[in-house]
Amino acid sequence: MSDHPFVPLQWNELPPTTMLEAAEENYAFLKKRRTTRHFSTRPVERRLIELAILAGSTAPNGAHLQPWTWVAISQQELKGHLREAAEAEERKTYDERMPEAWSEVLQPLGTDAVKAHLTDAPWVVVLFKQKKRQRENGHWGPTYYSTESCGIAAGMFIQAVHTMGLVTLTHTPSPMGFLREILGRPSHEEAMLVMPVGYPADGAEVPDIHRKTLSEVAVFME
Ligand code: IYR
């Protein structure tokens, strides 16, 4: 007998028509998700953010080390501080560091160094990936696939936010070192994504973009 017990998988078979309906419904729902930069300041209760974080934290991950820390900020002063620091980095990125090949693809999306969403949204969630973990013997060891794990977790968080009728934006100020400093995270944690969460502002807009078709994104080998 293994020292590590297994338990039965909780799984219910769905009838084929229900499977198809569920799949169609889920896709129709996800298709409506959009990233807007226009947030309302309307408050959102903390429990909703907790549930989105818990949903994100169900993600499959490397060696089940769950290598993530979510920092959820609603303090207005701290959000202001983050915005100032993010905008300082982003001004350098947009004005000096961004090659033309990059700015050309960002132009249709209307992004710039102004990050009003960091102070407008009632919550800003910063996802840190843990690059190391403390072993039972007290020594530090690596985590595995922490980037992939946190990427999946972020996707599930985004879906949870959409399911509860709120919006989020994946903001990637670069470089992100300032986030660890401002939020007082330890050196083995690295910020990956900044996700303001809230209601869209009245009149919120999104760029008029289109998603690739199935045949553009997938190859089936049957
Ligand atoms: N990090 C910057 C720039 C930016 C980069 C990509 I790639 C985007 O899809 C959007 C923005 C920012 O967050 O504005």
C-alpha cells in the first residue's frame, strides 16, 4: 500500500445531448468576455474576490505545489501608489523601450501609459508566482512549471470573474519588480499579472477586434 492515499474521483457522466448543450452554452458565454480598460468605481464585496481567487487556485499545477500568491488590494491609497509606480515604468516602456514592431500591434488596442483602471477598479489583484518553496527539512527547493501553473490559474480566475458578472483586465507593467517592493512580498515571489476587477464604467468600450476562427487556431489529426 502506498503511503499516499488516493480517493475516488467525483465525476458524473452527462448524457451526450447535455454535453453538447453545456459545451455550446459555455462557449457562447465565454465568447462574450471582453477586456475593457474602463472600470467603474462601484464597490464589489470582498467575498466575490475571495471566490474568484479560490476558483483560480483550483488550477492544475506543477507537482501540486500551488505556486501562487494572490494579493487583493482595495485600499485606495495603496492602489494610487501602485498606479504611480506602474505609470512611471509604462511611460518609459511606451516612450523609450517599445520597439516599433510592438507598438504597431498595440495601437489598435488603444493601450497607453495611463493606468486609470488601477485606481478606478474597486479591487486590484496581483498574482505572484512562487519560484521556490520551503521543504519540510527547512531547505529551499524549486517549484516546477510555476509560469504555466500561474498562467492556468489566471485563466480560471478570469473565467470566475466573468461568471460573476464582473470584468477584469490583464495588465502587465514591465518590469514588474516594483510590485514585490510595494506589496512587501518575499524575494522568491515574482509578480506575473495585475488584474483590476470590478464593474465596467457606464459607456465602457472595447476595441473592435475579432477572434481567429477554429481552422486558424486548430489542427485536427483524426
Ligand atoms: N505592459 C503594457 C503594454 C501592453 C503590452 C501588451 I503585449 C498588451 O496586450 C497590452 C499592453 C501595458 O500593460 O500597457
